Amino acid sequence: MNIKQLVNKLLKISNDVTSIEKALIYSFANTRNIDIDKSHWLKNYLSDVDNAVIDRANQILEKELSLSELIAIFEMLVPQTEKKEKGIVYTPEIITDYIVRNTLDCDSVPTVLDPSCGCGAFLVAAADYMHEKYNISYSDIISSYLYGIDVDNNAIDRVKSLLSLVVLIHEEEEKCDFHFICADTLDKKTFDRLQKLCNNGFDCVIGNPPYVRNKNMNNNTKSFLSNWASSSVGNVDLYIPFFEIGIQLLSTNGKLGYISPNSYLQGVNGRSLRRYFATVKHQIHIIDFRDSQIFENVTSYTCITLIDKSISTETIKYFRLNDTNTLEHHTFSEYYYHDFPDGKPWRMRESSIDEVIRKLESSGTPLSNWKIRNGLATLKNDVYFFSPIKEDEIYYYRVYNGKTYKIEKNICIKVAKPNIIKSEVELRQKMEIAIFPYTHNDDAFALIGEDVFQSSFPEAYKFLVEYKSLLLKRDKGHGNYPVWYAYGRTQGMNNFGKKLLIPYISGSPVAVLSLDPNVLFYCGYALFSEDVEELKILKIFLESEAFWYYIFHTSKPYSKGYMAFAKNYIVNFTIPELSEEEKEYLLDSHSRMELDEFVWKKYDYKPIKM
């Protein structure tokens, strides 16, 4: 059964998602001859179920649903905007089962908490595991051992409904005392409440913390980040403090198992969490999926993290899932916390790769010694940046939303987009124009006043006024701009000069020489030098096989073999000292193979086949 297609059909039945969910629960119970009157919860919850919605849902369902399919449907029924805001991602059954088996294997029946329980996939899996392992009833498991929190009250209703169905499926009478709280887990009041519920801490904390980028969080949630050492500094994503909260809620001998983004391993916003882990020194096992996309229809880069609070250790155990191993058959490599002082990225590889990386990071001058800068950030690029359809002495002509506009040339600059440019030829072919409402003198820029803008550049002003409402929606309408037409950020304004353009992400090493000092850029980085010869030599190194080897093994992966080229991933790569003869050799015409061989030799290493 194609769950996504099924959900699309179900959403056409009613605008009320809850009514669809209730109809599905009713149909699920009915096809199995389950008496919902034996569940105190379901009897009340389904008292207002819409019979018309039930009939239409039954017409759509191709076959009898399994419980795991029902959970998947519940997750997908959540509106897309709500998923983005709350970080809701369905967890595949193979992942929930693995985490549950490797976390709940205790000497006695454990108390289990899911601090972001969503629709309850982990709690359902936990109930099944505990019933089989400890031979106790589902009703007792739910009433005495399962706890959950979610910021969405509808999610709490789904959890209660699913667990009630589990009880009835196994021919028990559901008379459970549910321990599910609708609250924000990051709120200290929620933490205090949980501590009172389980005085000695929970034996197990499991789950799939919400996948919400910092920029997509609401202000109320952001205000709670400072409560936790792991998220009090920087633009931290929402899942990160859930590790610290989970560990603090564990009993002395407790275990934690999460599926989460793997960005905390190397990302800047995971620095405080890495410091926290190094401070508490609990045993950690990490299974890194790297760029494997395990969540259907969701682009994510994930890992499983298992933590045993009862074991104090200096080591981190890690393995990367690939074609040669599986969740069930693999060998962990061992690393030490002191290998990564002060929250430095956890770069975990084979020892042979570590040796090559060491050479690439210690054979000369690090790239951090050069000026590397971010590009422009308007927060509404399609309004400011364009490719002219024609030009004359005074105006560029552009098309936007099907209409043609003319824009004064004197308020425009040339801009490049490194993310789509692979060569100097493409730089010329794909050069764009930007409306740039600023003056620039002696490395300083100033916004053009509105009266001057309107009188001196009436066509550009008229165009921006037409789309003023779009500009005012930047930063969710809370942007504190000096004037409504100002760029969203001031970064990149002074990036005039000769430079190498570097993309944010790429599937191969790219460094494009831009010698026109008046060209600015966006969606990428640039490395600056006024010495053209130096830039040309840097370009050779940054487009070398050695540099790609370095990026491939130290940077953040994306799908289809793309890697991150962010500044923090490249600054430690070193450029060896070169003699004048070596510089002359590099600047002569040579094949890429000859240049790669030269570069590898400068790192005292033989050429390596990637």
C-alpha cells in the first residue's frame, strides 16, 4: 500500500484531520471485531465520530490496515506547516525496534519516557517489547511504566488511542492510567514535573527528537534554549537540548536511545552538546547513517545514539553504516573525548584515513590565514537578483511574475552565485545583476535614503514598492531593518576585491577565479587575495584530488554525493610552502592528473584513487 497516496486521498474527505483520524481508528477496530466499549479512552474519544467520514474512508482503504501503517498515516496526516514548525518525522519500524531492543534490555521492568512522543511509535514498540520480555499485561505496562510528552495535545490523543488499540488487540480490557503530558519539554517546569512523576529518574529515555532548524523555531521555544548548557550558545537546532534533558532525567543506571540528525557530530551548533558529552563522560555508541536517506520523502542526515549512564568512560564508540555493514552486523571503532578538546568536531574515520587527514592539516599554512567571507543575504533573492532580458545605456530590463520592468543601471551591481558556477566560463555566462540600494566608499557602505532612492532611481524604487509586502514578510515579519527595502542582513556588503568563489555544497572540488573586484556574490563563500598569482595557485589546491579527499572525509554529506564546503569545514586544510620553481610549474599548463600528483607529493603522500 502506498501510504503517501492513501493520505492524499484521505485529506480530500474532510478539512478536519482529527475527524479523519477518528474514522480510521473506528474502521481499524471494526475490521478486527474490537469492542471499543472495552476502552474507557476510545469510548469517549470516538463518541462524536462522523459516520459519513467513516464511510468515505472505508471506500478509500484498499485493505485492512496494520498498526504500523496506521501510525505512519497519522504522522503523514499532520499538515506540512505543522510538521516543519514541530519537527515531526515518521520513524521507520526497523529504527524504533532497534533502539527499543538496545535500550530497554534491563534486569527488571523499566520505566520508559519518550520526551517528544508524537504519535507514539516508540511507545507502541516499547509496549510490545516489554510484554514479550517481562510477561506482563499491556494494561499494566501502560499504567505503570510508559510516559510521554508532546507539545501538541492532538499528538497525545493519538498516543492514547494507539495504545488503547494495542490493549484491545491483545484481548485485554483497557482501563489504563495514562501518563502523557501536553507541554514543552524544554520548559524547566516540565522537567520539574517529570522528576516528581519518577523520583529516582527514568530507566530508559527513547525517541525521535523534533527536527526543527533554529530559524524555524517560534520565539517561545527559543526562549527555553538558554535553560540548557547544550543549547545556551549559538543558533542551536531543537533536537540538541533533548540529549541533555534525556540524560538528566535518567536514573543512575539509565539508558537513552535516540534517532536524530547527525549534525551534532561536526556542526558548529553541536559544539556545546559535544562539550556536555565530554563533561558527563557516559558511554556513547553512535551509528551514523551519514548521507543514507532512511526517512521516506524526507531529506535528513541521521544517526542513532545510544547512551548508558551507568558506565563512565573516556571513549566514544562509532561506526558508519555503508554497503559493507548493517544495523545488526557491524564493528564499532573507538575514539577518545580528549581527541576532540573544547567541543571540536567529532571526526571519526578509519586510522588509515586519519593519517592522511593529519598530513593535509599539518603541511603548511591553514586556509584560516586567508580572508574567507560569506556572501550577500537579502532574504528575498528573487526580488533583488535577476538576469536581464536586455539592456540599454540607462536600464536593465527584467521579467518578474510575468511582467517586464526596467531598472536603472546606476543602482545595480554584478553578482555571482557560486552554488551554480563551476568554471570561469560559467561565471561569465551566469553573471547576474542585483538591485543594490547602497553607496560604497573606502570599504564602507551606506543605505540610500528613501527620498533620494525615489527621486534618483524611480524605476527601481517603483519595482520594489510593488513588492514591498513580500519584503516586509522577511524574518516572519519581525525583521528589524533600517528601511523596508534594505537587505535582510548586512553580511557580504564589503566583499569587493579579487577572489576565489566557493560553493556552499558541491559534488566535486570547485574554486572559481573572479578577478573583477566589483563583483559581489551570494549563496557561497569567497577567499580573498589581491595577488592574482596566489589566487591561481590556491585554485589548483582547492580543485585538487587531495582537497576533495579532505572534504569527503571531514565535511557534512548531502544526498547524491554532495558535500558541504562551509568555512568551518575547510579552514584547517593547509597549503604547503612552495618554491619559486614550484610556483612556476603550477602556473604552467599541466593536466589535472599531473597537478594532482604534484599536490599529493607536497603532502608527502602518494596519489590516491578516490
